[in-house]
Amino acid sequence: MPSDTLGFESHDHSSCVVAALETAERQCKESKAQLTPVRRRVLEILLESHAAMGAYDVLARLDAEGLGSKPPVAYRALGFLVDQGFVHRIERLNAFIACTHPGASHDPAFMICRECGLVAEAQAANLALQQAAADSGFLLEQTVIEAEGLCPACQTTGATA
Amino acid sequence: MPSDTLGFESHDHSSCVVAALETAERQCKESKAQLTPVRRRVLEILLESHAAMGAYDVLARLDAEGLGSKPPVAYRALGFLVDQGFVHRIERLNAFIACTHPGASHDPAFMICRECGLVAEAQAANLALQQAAADSGFLLEQTVIEAEGLCPACQTTGATA
DNA sequence: TTGACCTTGTGATGTTATAACATACACAAT
DNA sequence: ATTGTGTATGTTATAACATCACAAGGTCAA
């Protein structure tokens, strides 16, 4: 089966960015959420690459652009975007990444390249985990699935490094 | 199929602790790793409950017992125990928990009760993720699988809280 | 007894995240 | 116009998590 991973393959990134922004705008209009300048700019910054950025890296960008200099500014915008599903938090990295499946149902899994930092998002519900939860009576509300390894490019260039 | 989750069921905790310590001692002997007093004590502290503890909580215990007061003491011991596979790090909580499957092959998944903090460890390899990785050429080295929700006890007591 | 290696002690610092309180702005009800 | 309400932002301070760098002790074998 073909994967729906927006993975490590090259792609038309500018259209990918535009699509994500349009989706965000539409969804905010529908849900009467406000995609304010700071929030929109943070989403744009994260969309620039398919790598995860720390909150303070985002903040540095905002600061350089005169949009805010204190941690809560970045954390609030990121929190909003995560709540809306436009951005995901990568627990493993304490960092954030723009969602590459705008609008899709969300129980995302991530593949993180430890060499170049690129992160691919896949849909990969964990059936075994759901089974284990059902078996033990655990009410499963949210799952974090994050894999670390080497992307195709870094496997060939860096050898084992 | 019966789950091999050491889950939220009640169990003979003291024998569970003893077994884990014995396994750790045996494995250290085999691999010539040193289970020093600090390291052993940290493992014991984590074994006291099936909840995750922050590094600084562990450190506070060490300090109270005269075993060390500076962060690196705790982080070094925890790092050692994680390397040996006796302890797992829970990324979602920035915290640590004793392994409940001593000696077992390790690609653990966790179910975290957001109410009481209890954490159950299950073996739940994510086949869909492995498939997605294979599809996109990603070399999967390590996976983080952490679910958050409500344990059986907290579902009944707290209602929806 | 020297050197290599591992472990621990400690001060300083770096990184990530939130609490708490004040201000501003939009919009509706009076 | 003014007051109330809700949402978003600005700012200070601090909490919480983690590592660096360097000194000192212990063990063991050459």
C-alpha cells in the first residue's frame, strides 16, 4: 500500500505551505478562532521547514521581527496552534512542528531523523496498544508515537555516523 | 490473548521490587557494570511505586539520605539505569520509571493515568509505524510510545473529571 | 607507583515552561 | 458614552528540567 506519509521525499514545498495556511485560515473562520498576526506568523515559521523548532527558536524569530520577546508570547501562540491541530508537539525533542496533514483526522506518528532533524508525519495508529489498553481497562485518550532513526538521505551520506 | 502488561491490577509489589533488584544485580554482574550504592538506591526509589518520578524528586530523596545533592548525581545514576534498561524515561512527563519487564526485550509502550500518575508498561510494537518506516526508507532505531488517559480506578472514582 | 579508567562531588550555566498580574482592544448591552 | 465581558497581548519573575566543566577519589593492572 502506498504510504500517506509526507515523508522525506522532495515535494513542492511552497504549495505545501500555502495549502497549510489556507486550511488554517478556513478552519479558524469556521470555528471562530482568531488567527492573529503572531499566531499566523508562528505557523509560517514552522512551515518553512519540516524540522521541529524549539519554542525559544520561534521566539527569537518573533523577537527579530518585533512581534514579541518574552517566552509566553511564543508558548501561547504555539499552544493555540496545537489546540487547533495546526501544529504538533514533538515530546522527544521538546519542540514543535507544523502539521503536514492539514485537516486530517489526528493520531499522528512521527519519524525523526537524528542526523538532519527532519521529521516526517505518518498516520500510524497503534493497534497493539489499543488492544493492550482494552485488555487492562485503560481509557486511552491521547497517544504519543515518535520514532527516532535515520532518514533515507542520511543513511547514504553519513554511513553509520 | 492475555496481555503481558503489568498494568493497573494490584499485585505483590514487594516481590516485584525484589525481582527487579535481583535482575539488575545479575545483569550488572554479567556485563561488568557497577551497580554502585547511588545507582542501586535510585533504582529502589523508582521501584517503590509504578508512577514516574522527576529527576529532581529523585535527587531530593538522595539528598535526604546523604547520597548526593547536585543534579548531575541524579542524572548520572538515571542515565546509567536507562542505559542498562532497568529504568525508562517517559518523554511526555520528563520523568523516569522503573522497568516492570526486567530482562525482557525492549520496545516498551506506556499507559499513563493523567489522574493518579500511575504508569503501566506494555509490550506493544507498532506494526503500522514499522510499515510506514519501511515504505519511506526510514531506518527506525528507537520508538517512543506513550498513551495518556485514565486507569480503571480513576475512571470509576472521578467520573469525567 | 604510575597510568588508565570509572565514578563521584560541586559550581556554574543552559534550556524549557509557566505563574501571576497588568494592559489593550473589540463588541454588545445599557 | 459608558460599562461589562471576553479574548489576546505585554511583562516580570520564577519554576522545572538538564548539562558542562573541572576537581578529586578508587580500583586495578602494567
